[in-house]
Amino acid sequence: MKEINAKILDDIVLSGLNDVYTAASLLVGKGEKILFRDFFGTKDEIEKLTQEDIFDLASVTKVVSTATAIMKLIDDKRIDLNDKIGDYLNVSNRKAEITIFELLTHTSLMPPYSTLWKEYRGQELLEKLIQIQPQKGPDKCYEYSCLNFITLMKIVQEVTQMNFKDYIEEIFKELGMKNTCYNPVDKEKAVATSIRDGKRLQGDPDDELAYYLGGVSGNAGLFSNVDDLRIFIYSLLRGKIVSEKTVDLFTTTVVKKGENVTHIAWMAPPAVGCQYSLDSSGFGHNGFTGTSIWIRKDGLFSIFLTNSVYYDRYLKKPELNVIRNKVNNVVFRES
């Protein structure tokens, strides 16, 4: 394997600093070996980013938190991919017939998102979200939906009879992931994101549903840093979280619906920000705040965390995706 060109990676990440994001952290590794690790910029245009600081992972939460919990329950034979929502939750009509597999692969026909956060809060919001019915469609087509993973979180709570935050954070703690959590106690360690209600978010989720659910959700809300995510990826690939058989099931299964390709819970390339460097045997996930993790089957991986929503929640996406693609091209195509 060729060495990673650190100068090129530095230049790529620096090209977006103080324009696309105020802060960025990049770690490239293979197995236990770190091939590149660096930290850039400031948490809030003032305070310098450190290795201890944590990023709002946004939808990377779906794989690091929710999918991990589901894999654990499958390993323990407490649930099955073919089980239906109605086996665990009090839901009606077509919602009850949706399977866990369909939730994980975004083939449930559930709407992508919901604006119920404008009317409800906390547990009441969660209950309203769980009752939303799937859309009508001719087939189980692909429709990326945050509601799928909120439903999965609720199923985990019902099966374990535990608060979701407590259940998943105990797994992180056992792995030595000391900086990965929901609702961080020390909010000043968090990298700032967008403005909500006239106040800059720092340590609270940028995602509206996660925010108004109280900070804990299956679709978003987790905070972490590159060093903890490195532990997570290495532990996952080595079968230290769940069995390698279950990991392989989730990361090698390819589900094709129309032009969309996905694994189980995990995204499959070509995906935004990883369009040219990996084929569908690779797996990973992106987050709305400007975060991503991508993994090749031989164990080579990239963890790229930013706060691209700081300057604008939508307008910086094209520029961020160019930078993501360039980073992953260097990591995977040139290595």
C-alpha cells in the first residue's frame, strides 16, 4: 500500500476552512494503524479546535448508534430482520407490516422527514412520529427517511426496556469511546453548528427532530470525534462489538431499488462525497452537518468531520461534497 500524501490532504481540507466550515478533523487509518490525523480551524471562529473536541455527527448517528444497537439485538437473537414493527410497537394499518429490514434499508415508504417538531416536544413528539403511516407506492422503493431510524430507536427501547441513550452509551463506554455521547455535559467541547431561535447551537443537535426530541434520537444527535470513531470502526471490523457474521450481513448485502444502491443501514457508494473512489463493496455514511465515515473492505477508512452548517445549512453542500470527494479520492484511489 502506498503512503498517504499528507500535504495533499492538508491542502484539500484547508481549501474549505473559514468558508465552508470553521472546523475540520480528518483521520485515515487501516486496522490499528493511523495513516493520517490532523485538526484544522476553530470551533466557533474564535477558539482553536483540539483533539478532545466533539462534532455533531448528524446522520452518521444512524450507523454508529442505531444500527449498532440493532446489530447487537440481532446477535443476541432478541430481534430478527424480518420482524415487523407491529411485533413491538402499537401501530396500525400498513405501518404495522413494515419490517426491520425495510426500516434499515429505507425501503419502508416512510416519508423522509416530518415537521411535527413545530407542534410537539419530547415524548409526545416521539409518539406522534411513531404513528406516521408510510406513503402509498407501487412497490417498496427507496426513500431515505429519518423516520425509519427514529422508529428503530423506539423498537430498541421496547426490546431492552432501557432508555436508548443508556443502552448505546454503555456499549461505547465498554469500547473506550470516552467522548461519544448524546447531550454532552460539557457543551463547550462541542463544535458550533447553525443558529436556531437566534442562538448558535453548541452541544445541542443541529437536526430539528433530534433537538426537539430532547437531544436523543435514532436519526441524529450523537456527538463524537475522530479518535473515538477510529475505535468504533476498528472494533466493528474485528468483531468486538457484534459478530463478524452480523457485520458482514449489514455491510456486504447490496439492496438495489431503481437507481439507488444501499447496504443494510450503511450507505453504499457511489454516494455523495464518495462518488469516484469506492465501489458498492465499500460502506459508510454521511451526516448533514458535514460529517462522514467511509470504509473499504480491507480495513482502510476515512473519518472526516466538519461543521459545514455553520455558515449556511444548505448553500455550502456542493462545496463540501467536492472536498469530500477529493479527500476520499486521495485515501482510496491513490492507496
